[in-house]
Amino acid sequence: MPSSSPTAPVLASGGTVTLDAKAFEAEFNMAIVHETVRAEQAARRQGTHSTKTRGEVRGGGKKPWKQKGSGRARAGSSRNPLWTGGGTVFGPQPRHYTFKVNRKARRVALRSALSVHAERGSVAVFDAGVFDAPSTRQARELLAGWGADAPTLVVLHESESAAGLSFRNLERVLVLPAEDAGVTNIIGAARLLISQAALPALVARANGAAAEDGEN
């Protein structure tokens, strides 16, 4: 790895900012990134799919015909799964798809995703305070000046609502607070734009608090 800390350009105002080496200069761990992305995508699934068994389908309480003498196969209910309008056998039922990924592993995955952007020079920082009021035109010009490719992820501090409203209408631009930006969002973006206020929070998430180090 290079000896100097990674840097990122500061849009509009010019210059560069030194990025945290631990968060933005980590070795890429494919296995943990894959596991974390799977967990995040699984957690987004609603799991509300549901089918009715023969006992849940309305009707069918009366025996369709007598047991013997008709020449037809025995039938106890018109809601048999073999009949049209009958129940479903082993159909999907409501469930959750979430599974746990340890906190330390999630931080490793987040550092890996951030380091990918730092390595390929696709991360930049900007001052969200320049957005006094929501302005999609100003946000578009900011990204155009950087030459940002879509899709672009914009990470903001929760207090930077004007900047969030400015970027959210742009095509293939996703705006998220630093607390909600997942590994899936970061690794799937072609460019990563972080506000100066959100950068410390994102770095803190990647590095973890000292009090949490012994929990997992």
C-alpha cells in the first residue's frame, strides 16, 4: 500500500482533503463484502408473499359426492389442491429473510467499499453549506464539473436537507444520510460524493467506536 494517506478533491472550492487511512486504505475483502451485500439485500425483502392451504380456502366443507357408487374417484372437498380453486401445497408463506452479519464484519465490508472508491479516484468531498435553498440546477452543475458518472451516491449529514432536496431529483443519483449508506449502495455506485459534515460520521461507522470493539 502507498505510504501517504489517500486524498479526495473538494468540489467547487477546490483543493483536496486527506481521507482517513484506516477507512479509505483498507485491503479489499471480497468474501465479507459479498456476505454483507447479501444481508442488506435480504433485509430489504418484505417477505409478505402468502398462499392459502386447503384449510384456508373458503368453501369446500361439503363432500362433493358420496363415497361409493358414482364411479368417480373419491373426493372429500372441492378445495383439494388437485381441483381448480383449491388450496396450494407447500406454497410461500410470510417470512423474513434477514440474517446476521457481525458488527466487525460489517465495518470491514464498509472499509473495503470506501477503499475501492479511494483507490480508483471516484470519491469527492463538497461543502453542502453552499446550498442555501434547494437547487437541482446547482447540484447538476456540481456533478457535471466533477465529471461524475452515473450512478452516483451522495452522502449527507442529516441536517443538510437543502442539499438533499437538490440532488434527489437528478437521474440515477441516490441521496442517503451517512447513517443509512450501506455497503450495497457504496459498492454499487460509480461515484461517491460525501459532504464535509457527513465524512466524519461515515469514517466513524467504518472504524467503529472503541466501546464496541469487544462486543462481537
